[in-house]
Amino acid sequence: MLHPMHESTVAVVGLGKIGLPLAAQFASKGLRVIGCDVLPDVVESINAGRAHIREEAGLEDAVRDSVAAGMLSATTDTAGAVAKADVVIVIVPLMVSASHEIDFRNIDSATKAVAEGLKRGALVIYETTLPVGTTRERLGPMIERASGLRAGADFHLAFSPERLYAGRIFEDLRKYPKIVGGIDQASTDAAVAFYRSVLDAEVWEVENTETAEFAKLAETTYRDVNIALANELAMYGASRDVNVGEAFRAANSQPFSHIHRPSIGVGGHCIPVYPHFLLGDAVDGELSLVRDGRSTNDGMAEVGVRQLERALGGLESRRVLVLGASYREDVKELAFSTAIPLVDLLNRAGAEVAIADPLFTPSELGGFKAAVVDVDSPEALAAEAIVIQAWHHEFRALDWRRFHNLRAVLDGRTAVDPAQVKAAGAAYLAVGLPQPASPLD
Ligand SMILES: NC(=O)c1ccc[n+]([C@@H]2O[C@H](COP(=O)([O-])OP(=O)(O)OC[C@H]3O[C@@H](n4cnc5c(N)ncnc54)[C@H](O)[C@@H]3O)[C@@H](O)[C@H]2O)c1
């Protein structure tokens, strides 16, 4: 039997960008929370009341207050924490190789530690995005083997995808329905009761763990395919006198149309990765649209670089500055960032590439074959072309007129005002805009 929720102790395994805000949220609802992480520095800083994740609004206060109130502590001893816990939330990442092989090592080792400590009657919920079937077929049996307990009979087991957007997590926690599916009805009921006690958002029960796992993959794959469609439509429209931005806004005034924005690439550890969780076990031509969408989006960096190349009449020895190494604005994350193929393609075209991203130290960007510069430095201000990859807040006050050699801006995120770029004497390029009639002089 589970404890009444308000007396429960929760172990949150994985205290990263998602796990730490979750831990603070549960503590703020009056539960005792023990956070577990393999990184001693992370644990130490949390126990000192400090959040090591800096970009999350409200997180520093939430961690400080819950640690001071004695409701949140952290440890590297996952098994020890789980031994005290009535509810265990696992939110450690799956790693994916460049060729999209899934590396289960983090979650397997977290699972073994959970199994070592697990109490009879406890509830284990996985929140990490997983391929369909993983909770029931891989992780549950792993817990059973290492603990000697039976899933369903001795402990509850459920999956609930995390759908939050890093940077506005506390806001999303109040808004997004929490999808929950267990391996059996008792597990679903226990997980639903837990989330009702710690979230203000609606808790939404689905039939089983597989449905909950699939819901997250369907949602992210929808966005990937939608962006691919937007890219294809944008390229089609651009060569036919269409104002693509206006056309999409007009199309989306019909309530069933939700065309996303075209761009020079989809990055991060979610949207370009999760379609591969589906494709990994697709058979006999299943999901061909998903596969095609992935390849369209993966090809967009090249589309952008070719656009720039044509506009400048070649990139050989051109000084090109990439703004933003992150995969998107205002987040410090390089996973599958479009900056990686962009820098590579620019180098191969012979450009002199520089990259600026205030969220990273120069050594953190050492893997790029590019000069790492400050956006205000003389090297940056000498750029002949700029590619906007991640439009961080720190860039927003940039005055294009300070770039005295600037001839073209490729706005990979349709983030800036074309008029301001043109006022600085440079061409404004973006996916979905017609190519200038002839190379700029
Ligand atoms: N970041 C996002 O925007 C986002 C959005 C929705 C869902 N998610 C899901 O959340 C998962 C976690 O993402 P994140 O951004 O919090 O990751 P992260 O890299 O910021 O943090 C993960 C933490 O887990 C810890 N960890 C790794 N292995 C561990 C183990 N065996 N035991 C204990 N701790 C361990 C790491 O040290 C790290 O502190 C993702 O894989 C994804 O499934 C993330």
C-alpha cells in the first residue's frame, strides 16, 4: 500500500535541467524529496541550496527555499535514497550516437541502483523519453531481476513523459496535461494519484505504458515532420513569387492548419532524435514520411549555406560568423545542434569561420573548427556574412551597422527584422525567401 501522498518521500533520479525543477516542485508541494545524481558537484551544490542550472526562471529560489525548509536534499547514493522512498521518478537522459544508436547505459545503471534500494509497495515512474515498450520489456524486468520484487505484485511501475520546455518549466508544469500510463491499472492509479498531489495541471490517464511512451514520440515526431513540410513548402513557394511568411500566416488562420516555421535545421536531443526511436523498430516501409522528414530537415543546413554561397558569389576566404552554437535560443545545449553541420559546410566551402555564443566558454566550443569569438570583438565585427543559428537574448541588441564589411545575413531562425539588416547595407536571406537575382557586388 502506498503512503498517503502528503507523507510520502520521493526520490528523483537525475538532477539535470528537468529533474532539478521537478524535485523543487515536489518539495514545494510538501513532499520530502531526495534528489540523486552521479555528479558529486551537482549534489554538493544542491545541498548548499544552490541550483547548478542557471537558465531556469524561478529555480534558484525554489531550490534555496526547499533546501532551507528541509524538504529537499541530494545524494550520490541512489540506492540509499530509494530505500527511503515511496515514489521514485527516473529522469536521466538516454544518449544517442551521431548515427542514432541509443545508448541505454545511464538509464540501465540508474535502474539497477533503483532496484537495489526499492521498497515493497513503492511506485517507480520513468519520465525519460523512451522507445515504445522499454518500460515494460526492458526496465521493469531489470528491476525485478536485481530486486527480487515482482512488477505489479510488489511494486507499481508507470511511464509518464516529460514534455516541459527548458527555460519555462514551472510555467509549463501548471499548464501541460500530465500523461500517465502504468503496466497495470493499479500502477496507473498510483501514478495518477501521485501527480494529482504534486501538480496543478490536469493528469491524463492513458491505457498503458506503451501508449504513454508513444504519445511523447508522436508529439515530437509530428513537430519534426511539420517543420519538414514547412521547409519543403517554403522552398517551393520561394521560387514562385510567393511571400512564404504571409502565406503561412494566412494558411494558419484556418483552425486546422498549424504549419510551423521553416529553418536551416532542427537540433537538440529531442525533435531530431525521437523520430529515430520510432524508426529504430519500423519494418517494411513503415513510417516512410517520418524518415523523409528527417532527411529533409537534416539537409536544410546545406540549403542555407548554398543560399549564402550564391548570394556572395562563392564562400572561398569569406569571413563568416555563426551566431549561436546552441541548438536553439536561450539554452546552453550543443546536442545535435545545426551549428555542427553549418560550421562543417562553411569550412568545406572555403570560408573563414568564426562562432560566437555567450552561453559557452571558449573551451566548451573547442570542438568546432572555427575561431571562437566574442560578438563585439574586432574579428566578429569584420564578418562579411552572418548566419543566425540560435538567436539568444544576448544578441538581441546587436546593431548590424557595426559590422563594417557585412554583405549578407542568413537568418536561419527568421528571428530578426529584415529591414534593419537591409538598412545596414546587407542582403537578408532566409529559407523561403527568393534568392537575390545575381550575386551581390
Ligand atoms: N531538456 C529538455 O528540454 C527536456 C524536455 C523534455 C523531456 N526531457 C527528458 O528529460 C531527460 C533528461 O533531460 P535533462 O535535460 O534533464 O538532462 P541533463 O543532461 O540536464 O541532466 C541529466 C542528469 O542526470 C544525471 N545522471 C546521468 N546518469 C545518471 C544515473 N545513472 N543516476 C543518477 N543520475 C544520473 C546526470 O549527471 C545529469 O545531472 C531527457 O533525456 C528527456 O528524455 C528533456
